Amino acid sequence: MESLAPRDLDHWRASMNGPIRFGDWKRLLFGNAPAAFTLEVLLRTALIYLFLLAVLRLLGKRMTGQLTITEMGVMISLGAIVSLPMQSPDRGVLLGVLLLAAILVLHRALGRAGFARRKIEILTQGDLAPLVKDGVILVDQLRGAALSRQQLFGLLREKDVRHLGEVKRVYLEACGELSVFRNGDEKPGLCILPPNDDLMIARCPPEQGQVACAACGRVVEVAAKPARCPSCHAASWTAAVR
């Protein structure tokens, strides 16, 4: 394959600094690079792609699943690394390969360090956050996880949960997934179904004599209902459902 001559490279650089004219369809579709470099880009892309596949394979199966914080950082770094060696004529492919290898070594080192020390694992991977305990939303934990109640309700509905009385524990894992442990003995709780879905709401009849805090789901007896919720101090109550 014909290599990109220094004269062609100088001409290309000069054209890149030239005036931009609206309606220059040749530049818009094909750019200012010579044809030889277009073919070289195909070869560069193929080589970097093969090396990238090898690095992803060595990084482990977790890279193809739900990403943790460090894995997301690795993926973003990989995208930044591979773009320049594929498209820049004055940068060799070897530099991109070395950077890919450096990311692989760094990720493996962080994994080993996190396995050896719990503090490093929490620092690099994050930690789980308990969001619901015995049908009651842990409001401070929810706020710390930067989740709204409606986002939590949506995630629970994906787990086929209709009201908070169905769940004993809900954890937000470090990877962003939601773990739900159901109550063996279903209790009344706060309905999390959309208010305009009358058909589904009809399947959750109200529990007589009990109300739920609209903010956290704490269930109390109507006769002993305080002015404010003892768990989150909210003053809004709604019917508990079963």
C-alpha cells in the first residue's frame, strides 16, 4: 500500500488551515486528507480494533456487564486512547497499543489492591447503599445516592413490586443495580403504582385502619397517627395498601 509521503502530509496540513467554504461538498464528504491516508486509516482502525478486543478480553467478563466506577473510567479512557492512533497521520499505532497496555496494568493493579484492602475497594468501586428497610424508605440514604423517590419506585416496579410492604430490604449495589429482598409475610405499605393506572391500583385494596407516610412509607395505625412521621418527619399521609 502506498505510504503517505511527507509532501502529501505537508499539503494536507496546509489544506486543513485553509478557508472553510460553505457548500464545499468534496471537503464535507471526503475531507482534505489524501486518498493514501484514507486507506491507511482503515489499516490503523483494524489494528487498534484487534488490540482493543484483546485488552477487553484480558480485563475480564465484568467489562461486558454492568459497569462499576473504575470500569466506566476504563471504557472512557479506551475510547480516548484509540481515536488518535486511528486517525492522526503523525501518531503511530504503537503509542496507542502501549497506552492500552498501561490501562490494562492499572486496572489489574486496582483490582488486586481492592481485593486486599476493603478501604481501597470502597474508594475505587463504591459501596452499596441500603434504600428500604422493612418497607420504609431510608430517606437520607436515598438522598445520598442521588435518587428521587420516583426513580426508586420505577426500579422497584421493574422487580414487580406494587407497594413497599412487599419488600424487607432494598440495596443499591456499587455497580448501580438494585437488589430486592421480599417479605415472607406481606405487610401493608405505601403504594408505588402510577396514580392514573386505575386497573393496577384496584388490585391493591386499602388496608383498613392503617395509613402510610407519603414520603417514606412508614405505616401506622389511624388511631395513633402523629402529626409528623416518626421516621422522616413528613406531614403527609395516605392510605396503606395490601
